Amino acid sequence: MSDSGFSQGGFYQFPLCLLAQNLPFTELLNLSFQYGVCWYLHTKQPLWRSMPSSKLKATFDEARAIIKFTGATPQHFIATHTTAQRFIDQWQIVLQRKTAFVRFRTFDLHFQVRDHEILSERDWRVLAAIFSALGDKPMVKLGWERIQCRAAGWLTPPPPGATPCGPLFPRGQIERSLRKLLDRGFLFGATYRRGERFWSNRLNQAQLRDRIMERKLHSVTTAAETRNTPGALSQKTKLPA
């Protein structure tokens, strides 16, 4: 697939569980991206594979414009999609494991990473971990242990010796990737005074801190209102009649 002529913008998404595969990084990048294109085709038309060629071409041209890539044909992606979907079905249906979707920008988080190596595999996996937890939320609270397992393709810590499982990076390596991602503006982060770490890819630093304080103030206010509500005392603490 040629990347010539693409413009900045466009998004693709893929299941986090694909990161549990131990594949060469470039292969993992292409698998995730090509699955994302096929996922878009599936959302437009679930039976896209059996479309007449003219209709499939029109749908695929729309995918090129929305996701922002050039070249390739639907047939170029089908074999990759089949392989990825087989793995996802094994993960969800056979092994009964859950996953989440990662939504990445096409320009910098696929082409730039693939062709210009702006991020290492570890950086990319750590970012995917946080994005998978963020979803459509403005911010998310996430400590390094949860980042570790998500970067390996799991939503929860995998049991010892679990397979398949991506690399489980130690805390120091995760912290180095987080600093790099923050410095380059892929993320905004803030730590509450009790050590709770919050992340966002939509709120800037000031907005993120304001949102954290709003949440904490709301929690304190709600707890105080509950304590002061008549009848809120438990049966054990009620005074005898």
C-alpha cells in the first residue's frame, strides 16, 4: 500500500487484543491498520465482502477518503482481515476474554510511526493502552500496572505464563515512554495528590486539572450530602425509639 499523497487527518480503530500477538512491529502496525480499514467497511456494510465489485470499489474509495490513505484494493486487505478476525474470535468466543477498541490517527500513528519511526514499539503500545481505556471519555484514571497489561493486549493482568501475551514492560520502561508521549504532545497527564494518575488526549493540561478537581469536589460533596441525609444512618447506628 502506497502512502504517497495522503494528507493529515483520518482515523482507524482496531481491537486491543491484537497487541497480544508476538509479531514483528511493522507487521503488527500493518495488521492493525488493515484491520481498521476492514472494520470501517464492515460498519458501512456488514456483507461488504460479497458486494458487487462496483459497489465495493465505491465503498472502498470512501474509506480511503475518510481514513486518509491511498492505493491498495479491498482484496489487498482481505487475507490480513481474515487472519486478524480468526485471532479475535479465538480471543473473545473461545477463550471468553474481553477487549476494547483503540482509535488512532492515520497520519502520525500509522504512517509516521511505520515510515519514520517517530515512536518505538513500546511507546506505541503504551499509547494504545491509554487510548483503549480512554475510548470516548475526556479523561481516564490509569496507573502503570493497568497500562502494562493493556500494552500487552490484556484488559486485566494476565496470569503467569498466559499465552498469547505481548511484552509486559517493567515500570521504568513504561515511565520513560510516558514521558516521551507527554513531551511530544500525544497525551496530557496530571497526578492527584494521592498519587492517582489521570490521562487525556482531548483536554489540555489546565483543562485536565480543572476536570480532576471538579470530579474530586463532586465526590466530596456527594459523600457529605449522603451523610447529612435523614434516614441515611444504618440500622446499627440508629438511636433506639
